[in-house]
Amino acid sequence: MVVGAVTILLATLSPFVLLRVIPIIEQSALHNLDGVRQRFTRAATNLPNSPVVSAARSLVPDSPMPEPPDRPADLGLGMWEPSPEVEFPNMEGPRPEPPIGTPTLRGGHVAYLKDDMGPVVGWHFDE
């Protein structure tokens, strides 16, 4: 009977103990991962200055770097056929007629309306 009572007591208290232990384990895991990130970043930034890379550079013979290729005059793009010259109208002097009909002025008057938000000022066209 004592063993059963102790087992039930342990089963009852184990979630609380587990929930108290999980944050401690989580913090230690995050601290460990943060340290791994810092070590990896430091190793990656210091890689060109490492002794292994220096030794590898000393073993590689010096070779001239290739020059960039010559750029073509058209930058490698196809050229369009030239269009004929267009004469622009003279900006001084009389104004030329519009190409299609004569412009008509639109008539109308101010319209004061109300909508859901309140008064609205608009324009009513007479056409």
C-alpha cells in the first residue's frame, strides 16, 4: 500500500518537476547554441588569416589573373532599325490646330450631396 501511494504521489508531482526542469535545460541548450554560433562566425571570419590557408597559398604557384573580356560596342544587344527623322512643331508663333476636331469644353455645376460619412462636394456634368 505504501508503494502504491508513493507511486501515485510521484506520478502526480512529476509534471511539475518536469516543467521546472525544462526551462533550465532550454536555457543551457540556447546558451550552448549561441556559443556554437559565435565560434562558427569567428572561425569563418578568421579563415583567410588561418595558418592552413597561409600554407596552402604558399604551395600554389603565382599565376597571372586573366583580364576581363573586351566589351563590344553594342554591349551584346541587337540594334534596332533607325526610324525616320521627325520634325517637331515650331513652339513660337500661332498654335497649330488640333489633329482631330476642335476641343469642347465640358459644362457643369457644383453639386452638394450627402453620403454615409457626411456632406460631399462634387461636380455634375451637363452632358
